[in-house]
Amino acid sequence: PSEPTLMTLSDEDGRVFAFDTRMGSHSAPRWTLQAHSKSVTAIDWNPVLGNCLLTISADKSMKIWNTLGDEMSCILSRDLGIGKAFTGSFCP
């Protein structure tokens, strides 16, 4: 991510959460993204474009998100045609 103190996690309901690691273990997420209809199985930040987030899901799709600003938007969504996907990452 573009912020070194941002930690992102995903859950089985298709959501991605971003936490500020400086705020302690009981802090609320800085933002929540309803990314998919099923569990998010992988997340990765683009190493060059720090506001570009990749999500992979058990709903058989991958999405790329623009996280810049208050309104996050999906800039690419693809059904991979391979069944459930469990990992993915940007190439360096």
C-alpha cells in the first residue's frame, strides 16, 4: 500500500479491511471494501502503483481496485475461467 502503516485483511464474506497498525489491536478499520460475493482468498498491493489493490476470490473472479480517495472503485473484474482461485499477485 501507499501507506507503510496500513495492514489489509480479508474475510470469508468477501470483504477487505484496512487497519492502521499504529492504532492498537481494538481499533476500527480505516476502511472496509465489499469486494466479492464469496470469500477473498488473496490480496496484493501493486508494488509500483501504491493505491492499486488486487483481490482474488472463491467466487472465481479477480478484481483490481483503485483505493485512492474516499470512493474506492473496481477498475477491472475478470472471471478467470479456472474455478475457485486461491492466490494471486502482481509481478514485480
